[in-house]
Amino acid sequence: MFRVSQNQMYSQYLNGMNSSLSSLIELNLQAQTQKRVNKPSDDPTATARILDHRDTLHAYGQYKTNLDTAKGWLSMSDSTLMQVSTIITRAKELAEQASTGTMSADNRQQISYEARQLFEQLLELGNMRYEDKSIYAGHKTDTNAFREVLWMTTNDPSLTTDNSFQIDGFSKQTTLVQFTDSTGATTSGGLINMNDANVRVRYSIDGGRTFLTDGSVTQDPTSGKVLLTLPQSGASVTFDHNAQVRVTDTANTNDSKGSWLWLRPSAVYQGDDADAIKVSSMGAGTQFISGQASGAFPGNTLVRIDNASAVALDGNISYSYSMDNGLSWVTGNTVAADATASNAMLNVAGGGVLTLSSNGGNLLQPGAQFLVSPRTAAITLQVNVSETVRINDVGKDIFGGIYQDPDLVGQNGGARLSLTSSNAQAVFNANSTHFVTSNGGVITKNLFETLGNLVAFLETNTQSGVQQCLESLKASQQQVLTSVASVGGRENRLNITSNILANLTLNENERISAEEDIDIGELMTKLTQQQTVYQAVLKSSSMIMQMNLMQYI
């Protein structure tokens, strides 16, 4: 038998009361939060699973944000392209009206006002932005996809076949240019050198109603360039070298046998494109090997020759490739020997092909590397664990316009190049500057060029030119509708992905709930039991503490 002191009794009472109270408070906290796990110590294993599920939910939240952004971009593009199609439909209606022989010059001039406004509206749509980012300029989202310029159409294809031109200045009215012989020695349609002392240039800025004769033709004796100065038009034309032109009858401004030039509106594409793949090389002997890439390359790709010794292009070639700048390599790739000593084709995962050709030699040295750098324009967003979607489009592939290869700018040290027909050309069809009535002209799906020509032909009362534009407008509209289908397909894909993501999010929330949430019925039972226990502890402790020896003396 041992003695129980009052202090021990009080300590035991307090421990019992605190233990019961602590359990009651814990249950009360669960009742307040409706959570079974409120801190890691409640259930360490469940806590780890809960945190893992929450990380997954956070990723799903980012995917949802990306989905909303992608839907915004594509919805804007969808509505924009539908407006473009509407513009083309209206342009076709105008062209059909103006192509009939019953329309007068004044009628076509009146129609031209609306046609030029359609061109301006088309330019605005081509430069459409979403959240202040250009949706048709590739990665160059901070700049407009298109810039309005003056370009040239001629009925004399020989004038631009082996020559190039540059237009300086700007005008909001089509300028029609003709050439005459001041002596009358060269008859209508006859050939004469542009720099001939007897050549005179006349031009009209009011649709051919009146012609101005203050223009001049001069040739730079050093460069050989020929300059057409058209003072009141606001523009001038420089040809790279002298050429022969066909003379227009001095007394007949409607003489179509002569060489005519239309200086009219167009748009130059200023954004990115994915049209070219650059190949550079490094290592011994690579200066004697040229590389050309084709097919699909998702990004910069390094290709390395792994042979132990030099190997000819027609030998057994071992190679590796890396898509992460050399951090990891896909090895064990081979090209079997063949009878073609001048080139070898190396396949790269993803559908890319690197063709190596002789450039003074046909030996590949061990360790030689070739860097494949595709130009990229696509902006992609990740919308699910293993799913990305492209949200933009390359404007020139939809609207056409004039295209200048960005590599030429790079070769010029990054400085901006003057726009000439030697370093820029019409998208889809480099010969769309030619308007040859004898064969119906050049049909193109280049929308900016077609609408620019339509404006020019309406303003200058050229019925045959308007008729040509009709077929080109149809081809342009088909090109736009193809792009609409592409955008719509991606929108539908996003809708499906959105539903999938919503289901995945719901599933993760359910899994978190299963780990974290409390069973309310079970909780209320435990809470009632614990309240009873705590009350019993308080009552029994109170009764015992009131008892002492003095009550029995």
C-alpha cells in the first residue's frame, strides 16, 4: 500500500480533464472545418496524398487558364475570318457589277470608293489583336502583321520578267502610267528603250480622265537604274536597269497596246513564318559538305556524326541527334551504304530529313555536327497533361500580300531593306504583278493583291481587269474558308478538352474529399460521446475533490 497525496490526486484530475477537453476541442475543430485532416499529424499518409492531389489541381487550374486564353484567341480569329469572308462576298458583288459592259467610267469610279474602303477594312482585320497581341503576325505579337504599301501591276510581263522595281512614296489613289514617243516614230505597241531620249512618261491620278506630262525618265549613269518621276502622284518608280517598253498612242490614252503600269495598294507581311529551315555546320571537314533540311522539325535539332573514322556520303553512316541543345542524344541511328556518292539522307524523329551533299568533298569526319534551325511562327499553349494547341496563324498564308524573306534582313545585318520586286514577291504567285489581257491574267488566291488590283482597275475604268479579279476573289475566299475550318477545328478540340479537364478536376476534388473530409454523422456521434465523457470527468473529479478526512472527524 502506498500513500496518495492531494497533489497527486489534483494532477491526475487535471490530466484527465485536459485529455478529455483536448479530444473535445479536436472534434469541435473538425465540426467547424468539416475536415478530418486539419494538420499533417492528423494523418501523415493522407496529408501526402492530399498535397499530391492539390498539386494536380493547381496544374489543372493552369490548363484551364490556358484553355480560356486559347478560346479567346481562336474565337477572335474565327469572327475575324468570317468578317473577311463577308468582305470578299461584297467585293465579288461589286466586281460582278463593274465587269459588265453597261457600266460607265463614272459608275466604276463610284464603285471604287467602296472597294477601297473594303481594302482598308481588310487591312484592319489582318492586323486584328487579342489582348493587344497581333493574332496573325506569328511570334511578333507586338507589331502589326501587315503594312500598306504601293505595288505595281503591268500589262507588259516582259517589263518585270528580268527586271525589278522599287516604288517610293505613297498615294491613296491609283496612279496609271503610260509611255509615249515624243517624235511619233515608234507606233502604238512598238518597242522603245525606256532610257531613250524620245521617251516621255505620262500619268493619271484621277482614273485616266486626265494625264499629267510633268513626269520624267532618267537613268543613273553609275548604277544603270532607271527612275520614273511622277511628281503629283506622290510616288516614283525605280527600275533596276534599262528595259524596253511598248509605246502608247500619244493621241489615245485608252490604247492598250502600250505598256501600262498601275501603282496601286497592297500590303506587305511583317510577321513570322515557318517557310524555311536553316542548316549550319561545325567541325572538321564540314566546309566541304552542304546541308538541306526538309519535313517536320519541332525545334532546333543537332545532328552528330558518330563514325570512328571518316566516312563517305555513300558509306555506312552512324549518327545521333539531339533536340535539347546537346543535353541528351538519341544514338544508334544509321544510314546504309548506297551507290549515291554525292549525298546522304539522315532521318530525324518527328518526320525531319537532313540531306547532306557534296560541296567540294564527300567525307564526313567523326564528331562533325549540323544544326537544323527551323523558322517558327506558331504560338502554342498546353491545355492538358500531354496536349498543346496552336492559337495563332501566319497572316500571309491567309491574306497573302507581299512577302520579304526575313533571312534577307538578317544578311543585311538586321537593317531594314527597301521593298523591291527583287527581294520581295507576292505570296502564292510571284507573277501576280502581271496582268495580261490576252490570256485572262494570272488567277491568284492572294487576297490583298486581288483586292488591290480590283481597286486599281475600278479607279482606272479597266473592265477586263475587273473581270480577272472575279476569279481571284473566288480563289481567295476559298483560301479564307479553309483557314476558318482550321480555326473551327481547333475550337471544337478545345471544347472537348475543356469537358475532359472538367471531369478530371471533379475526380481530383472527389479524391481529396475522400481523404480530407469528415463523415458528419460519425462526427456528431463522437462529439456527443466526448461531451458526455468530459462532463463525467468533471463531475467525478468534483465529487472526489470535495471529500477529505475532516468530514469524518
